[in-house]
Amino acid sequence: MKYAKNIQFHSTVHHGGPYSISVYDPRIIDFSSNVNPLGFPDIIKKAIDYAKIPTYPDHNSTKLKQTLSKYLGMPIANITIGNGATEIIYDFCRATSKSKVLIISPTFGEYEAAARLYGAKPEFFATLNLQSNLEQFIKKIPKNGLVFVCNPNNPTGELLQKKSIMQIIKVAKAKSSLVFLDECFIELTQTPNQSVIGLVKKYPNLFVLRSLTKSFGLAGLRVGYAIGNKDIISILNKIKVPWSVNELAHQAGIAALSDKTFLTKTRKLIKSESKFLINSISKIQGFSCSSSATNFLLIKTKQPASLVQKKLIRKNILVRDCGNFHGLDSHYIRIAVRTRKENQKLVSALEKIS
């Protein structure tokens, strides 16, 4: 049997998480996954208990869309739901099939993987600080193409202000190009108002990705959503795999969005613990800690990152080896911001292996 050429050469992207290593150990503290350090809201437990598991889930995710519509102040016709944000990335690339794609480097690896799978030819713009190189980046925006921007960016943690994102959107529109803006971590920043979701109505070339996984700690349930113009949303809803979002995810998402204080508590914790981690790690020889606007930190290591990861695993701590990020060498790790007790264990372990 002959398979499509793009599938033959498709490579899956390596991610973090406890199952990214050969042997899972429940004692390991996972700093490799960038999820909410508080876990998930307590209200979700009750919502899951009442989920109708014997019944097929609503393939249109009607109630969750209604809840998101109120939460975002956006019409339901502008919202799509996915089995995690990653499903939406792949569906978007399958639907648009843009041959010219511009991607920042380093950034989330699934943009490149999805683009290549559906026949696109990515071009990379290498920078650890996009704001400083914004004009050069904008000049690279292709005509009739697609631009991927992660804001705040994974793994650097850089957050572009709304005015900078608007510059990208306007130039892309003038060149008849689409902007795929990943805001999966923006609710975990201290300035979530830098989101440009409200601009979707004004700029039909803007598509914004969000995730309940990161903000509300629902990584195991897989539920993401996106906001875009009605035409692209309609197409994505047509090509989506039936029942891809399960009933537990629906009910958990609805419950999570009803908690009015959870994200406020989360941002307070991230602010204090990020400061603690940056101050502590910066004092350890062989580790250089970058600032970040969100719940993870990129760290440059003197030792190879793979070696650092192995040493820390022996101490029941898992960090993300960033060696497979396009644009980074083998001397970078990424850590998630967790609770003070957990963060202290990480700092202590780094001190011992430095």
C-alpha cells in the first residue's frame, strides 16, 4: 500500500510530562508540564460525578460553547472546541493548506509538525526576543500565507503587548495572510488583558487559540477552544472528528469557567513563585534563568540539558530538556512554576548537581 508522501515523512513531536521518560514513577515532581500549579478547581470534582458517561457526548459541545460565549463575550458562531488545543492546530492546518508558513523559532513544535503534515513549507524566524526583532519579523510575513505566533511564547515566556500583535495582524491582512495566535498561556500572565480575542470581529484573518488544559489544570481531559471568523469556524466544525471532546471534558470545562476566583489565586501564586525561582536559580553556578511573563521559565545550562535532566530524575524531579526545540541548542531546560515546597526541592536539587 502506498501512503501519502507527507505522512511517510511526518515525525511526532516530543513533549514533556511524566510519560515522556522511559519509566513512570509517581514520586517524581513534574516540572516539565506547564499546567496550573494549583491543579484544577475543586468544583470540577462534583461536575465530573454528574457527567453522563453512558451517553454519547454532544458533538457540537453546545453547553460548553454557550459558557465560553458568556466568558469571552463572543458569539457562539465564532467559537470551536477541540480535544485539546493540539487537535485544533492540526484541523486548522488541514483546512487552510497554506503553502507559505512563517514560524518563530523557538516555539511550540506542533505548529511545524501540523503544517508539514498538510503540505506547507515552514520558514523560521530565529529569536529569543521577538519584540526586539519585530520589524524584521513583520517583513518576513508571506503573501497569501500563514503566520504562527505563540503569545506568551513557549518556551521563552515572552509576552508581546497588544499593540505589537496588532502590527502583525494588520500587515498580514494587507498581504492576505492568516495569523494563528496561540494564547494558551495568556490567562496565567499578570496582564491577561493583552489578549486580542476581541479583535477577531474586526480582523477576519485572525484566529486565536486557547486551552483549558493550561489555565484550569485539565491536561488529562484534553479540552481546548479557538475563536475566529464564522467562515473558518464553520469549516473546522465540519472536519472535526465526531465526538472528539468527551463528556467529562465538557462538564469539567463548564464548571471550571464558573469559578470566578481560581485564576486570580493562580496568578498570585505564579507571581511570587516565579520571583523566588528566578532569584534562587540565578545564584546557582552553571544556570542562567531568563525572565518570563507566564508559568514557566527557560534556563540556560552549562552542562548538557539531557545530563541535567538525568541527574534530576534521580532526585525525583523531571524538567523539560529543550534540545528538540527548533532554534535552541542542547543547553536549555524549561521548568514549570509550581508550589513553594516543590520549587524549594527543585532549587535544592539544582544546587547539588551544579
